[in-house]
Amino acid sequence: LPIISNSSASFGNNSFTYRDFVKQKANSDSIYFDFDGLISNMNARPSINLMAQTDLLSFGWLEGRYYLSANITEKFALRSRFRKELFEMGVYGNGPTIGETTNLGDLRLNMIHYREYAVGVSRGFGCKLNVGISAKLLYGMENIDIDRSDISFRTDDVTFDLTGSSDILINTSGLDGFTQDSLSRFSYLFERGNRGWAADLGATYNHNKHWSFGLSILDLGRIKWNYKPVNYYNQIEEFSFKGIPISQFFVSSTDSLQDSFQNLLDSLSEIFSIKQRNEQYSNALPSRFYLTSRYTYNKNNDVSFLFMGSFFRGRFQPAASIGYTKRFNGILEFNANWSYLNNTLANLGTGFTFNLGLTQFHVSTDNLIGVFGQYNTRNIQFRAGLTFVSDYENDRTNYCDTDKDGIPNKKDSCPDEAGPIALNGCPDTDKDGTPDRED
């Protein structure tokens, strides 16, 4: 179903919760910002991630050994990383670091909004292996990419002047001249000219009737940003900053706050020699990989294990999960899982899938605390969708026949031993009409 067939959103950071920062005064309804508490809980390299996507249109079709699929999906992702010292500087100023050299580098951010047009195919080989690939044409809409941000400075212990070096490169596309009216223009939806390619790759291997394993790599690709690119950069081996006179900040008593702030930005831009150019650039999608295994106890119960990894500007971000699935008569499927996400173990999730006639509804989250107690968690994830499913339980040609007796495993009571159709595929050594396992 358009728009509502599959939508998801997630937020996560590796350092703090809302309650670490916003506190309530004792015996009062008033709140205050606890910067000390926030900094004490902060990781040395804090990261913040936000992702959201929705299928505008999607379908899949099973035909023989092949499963064919296609989708048009709107995607948004924001990934960021910075140094704890940068936040400490904003809260405490440079007083605690007088006479010392402070490194504020390693500030990285990538915000990307794009649409993908994808077609995919997967195929089973024998009874054990299934391989799939999805090819994607990408249409980029907006992007902010801090490619370099290496800044270090020293505070003189006598004059308090700042001296240091700076190497910055910030690329943007689609933001120059962007207004709310832009969202309703045809050119915004289809004519921005930011193109790219990507692929999903995956395979599953059924080791035996109990164990299966999987490997996948998602969103492996890049977008080239051609539409109104603006690049901000500098490369200063040594700068000197003596502060800004108050008379320059407030040029006259008639200046508005906005004018005064612009005066400050102009002065900082001149001191740090921020330059601007308009060059095309490209960057990679937020790709990730998954390793999975599943132990199937019977057709209604299984346990799954998952490890996910992604890279952002040279740093590895892992996650892991263990889950249990219970099925009830093909109508209801229940899942519960526990996960390690963003340096925290407090992530208990659950999900449901309902098969009702021609419709299937699913809803899930990796963190119930994030859904119902969002102020006390680092992670919030949610996924839901309503889909049409036809011919779901009808008999289909089954190409998997382990014992080669002409009866597919799905209907074979003894899939590992050859036997006649009359005995549901179970052997009868003495030919007395009773299968060996009951004789």
C-alpha cells in the first residue's frame, strides 16, 4: 500500500539521555539544564544518529525459484560525531585550558535526504543456498557534509589570545535558495540532477533443518551532488584571535540582535578566512552489514542472533541482538529481542505480525523504553506497515527435495530419507506397508 506499507524511524546516541541534561528542581515544577551532569555522562567521542524512511510504492512476486521485487523509497539519514572537548568549550569557555593546546577536531556530520528506485531478484539454489541482489537508482535532494574539521588552538596564559590552526571543508547541496515553497515544485521532486547508484547484496544458507545463516550488505553506493553545490573551506597553518571589541559587536544602539549577530559572524569569517566555492562533490550512503543465524526448533518456534556493523568517517559502530519468535496458526507472529545499541544494554524490544486474509500488518521496536519512556533512553526505534498478501499459503512448486524421492521437503515426513509417496516419503525396508520409524 503506498506510503503506509513500510515506514520506520530511529534515533540514537552513545552518550546521554534527556534526563542526564534536563532536571527538575526539588519540590518544584521548574526544570533546569544540568550541563555538568551531561558532560560527566558524555563519551569521549559522542555520536548522534537519526534515520527515517517510508516506501512510497513497493511489491514482490514469487515465481518458481525466483522472488522479484521493486520499490520506491524516501530516505533521510543524519550521522554526526564530535569531541567531548568541543562541548566543554561551549559550556566552560577556554578558562580551564589556559596555557594548554586544545584539539577540537574530528567534528564530522553528514545529513542526506534522497529517494531510491530499486529492483531486486533472489534465487534459491538447491535446498541450502539463496542469493539476492537489489540495484538502486538514487535521486539526491539535500545534503550537508562536514568532510574536514580539524581545529586546534592554544590560550595564552598572559594575554588570553587564541593562536592555532584550522582546516575545514563543509559541502552542501540543495540548500542554497531553499524555501518552504520549494517542496511543492516539480523541479524539487524530479529535476535536481543529483544522481547515484547503490546495491544491496545478501545470501542465506540452510545448514540443516535447525540451523540457517545469513550475510547481507545494504546501501552500498554513492551520490554525486551537482545541484547548487556550495563548499565552505579554509586551511590556515596559524591564526591569531584577540577577541571582538564590544563596540564592533554593537555598532549602534539601533542595531537589532540579528544585525549584531551578523556583525559577529562577519568578524569571525574574516579572522578564520572562510572561503566559498561551487564545486560538485560526492559522498557515500550510510551503508551497513548484517551477520545473522537462526535456530529453528520447530515450525512455530525459533531463536535468532544478529550482528550489525557500520562505518562513519573511519570509526566502527556495532550493534548486536538476540531474539525469539513464536507463531500461532499462521495468523499471529510474536517476536521479542534484547539488543546492544550505542554502548547500552538496556534495549528490550518486541514486534507483532498479523496475517488476516489478504492483509498483513506488522509493528515492531528494538526498545520499548524508547517508545514509552523516551526521556530515559539513548535509543528510539519504530517500524510499522500494512501490506496486501495474496496466495500466501497456497501450494507452490517446491524445488527443495533433499532425499531426491520426488516429494518436496515441505510435504515430506522424512526429508532426509527416501520413501514412497504413499508413506509421505518415509522408507519401508521390509515392504510391509509400515514406515520403518513406526515398524
